[in-house]
Amino acid sequence: MRGADRGVALGLYRSRHERDLLEGALARGVRRLDTSFNYHQFASHRTLVKVAEDLLPEFDISTKVGFFPDEAGRPVHHLTPEILRYGVRLTVDDLDLEPSTILLHNPEQSLANLPPAEALERLQAACAVLDEAQAEGLCGEWGWSTWNPQPILSALTVAEHALQPAVIMVRAGLLVDSDGLDDAERLFEMLDIPAEGRWGMSPFGGNAQEPVWDEVDARVYLAGGALCTQPQAVFRTAFELPAVDRVVVGTENLTHLSDLVMATTLQVDAELVSTYRGLLRRRRAEQHQLESRLARVRS
């Protein structure tokens, strides 16, 4: 059985930074809070302290570093050790506490299109900063949050010694394609990430009101004809695609949050989920075959 928060983490990417939302989350048993150095126009940490400093110790807080403001205040990605070190220390100062987890935010942004050896060197240097932060007591553990694991996997193919993140956060849910699911699982397995360190994000693809959710009935993936709403089924299924222990979800609606917490008690039909994965893989193979035929025709 899951802990008090049942694997649900409140994400603050688009959520308002207001006290009533945090109080409501705690009242519903949600004690995991996810934010980032760049959220809320680079003011998330300071704003949380301003509106709810006394509540923050009650949360297991994860945050991220990787995006920093340029001269115009626009987010720019950096893996430069000195800049990351600055971001980590400012994070702890602004929160006035040590977060449970600090994640390297979308490292693929700076690794894409680099030769594997160069990408690995940059990734190792960035991870060394987080290793130092943990050793200095600036965070409990560290890891990566990645929207696209492929550039990271490419870098790791030339690694002689495995890096040791404790947590990897990836996209999860029915909107993740076959390559995304397979890449996430490869990353988990390559680095021997324990079950509790496998986290998911964006279970609704950024918006629970997207038209796609009127076209796909996620309740078919639940066991025993469970009675629930479509959003509850979408959220519960996200824990299986890929298999993760925690799902970060953003919401400003406390009723919606209550529904999602209750959804974690639902049971999925593992056989149907497996069949769905098989269909995704078959569709991907068919697409690759079609692309190969078109390439031959063009040549």
C-alpha cells in the first residue's frame, strides 16, 4: 500500500502558488510537492516561503535546476557546473530548507546533437554538482527530470561507469508514444533505478480538458468494471505507462485533486495494459516500415 499521499505529488508548473492550495493538498493527504527554480517566473521558491513558510516542512519537496534567466528574463538552459552550483545554493537559501530531492531539469536540452562522448562529459560534470550538494546536506537525494530520454541514453552508451541518480522523472500516461515509454524503461533499467525512484509527470499531457480525453475511454484499462470518472482512469493508468511509483500532477482544483487521490486505489487490468503496449509497438513498426518505403521511393 502507498504512503499517506498514495503516490500523488502536487506539481506547481502551472498551479497557483497560494496557501489555500497547499493547505488543501495536505488535508487530502498529499504531502509531495514538486516545483522548479524557473517556475512562477523564477520566483516559485520565494513565493512558497512568502505564502506558506510554516507549511513547507510538512511536504516532501522536489525541485529542479537547469533553466536560468537571460538578461531579458527568458529561460535558458545551462549545464555549466558553476551556474548549476549557484542555482542549487540559491534554491536552498530561498526555500530556507533543504529539499528532499533536486533534479537536473531536462538535461537533454543541452545534450541533444552532441557527440555521445561530449554529451557524457557534460552530464557527468552536472551530476558531480548534485553529488556535492547531497554530500554537503543541501538535498536528500538527486536525479533527473527528462521529457525526452533519448539524448541521455545516447550519452550513456559510452559511459564506463554508471552514473547514480536516485530518481528519474519521465512523461507518463496514455499520451506517451511507444518510443517514449521504451526509452524511459531503458533508462530506469540501465541505471538500476529502484521502484520508489521512478516518477511520472504530465499524466494528462498538460490539460485534463483536452478533446482527446473525450475520444479515448481510459476506464477500459481498469479491472472489474470500476466505477470512476474519466480523469480518474487516465490518472490511474499513468502509473503503469511506464510503471512509476509517483505521478506529479498540476491542478488548482481541490475537488479534482481529491478525485485523483482516490483514483490511486483503483486496480488496473494488467493484461489490457500489456495489450495496449503491444499495439503501440506494432504501430511504431508499421510507421518505420512506411518511412523506409518512402525513403526508397524518393531515392
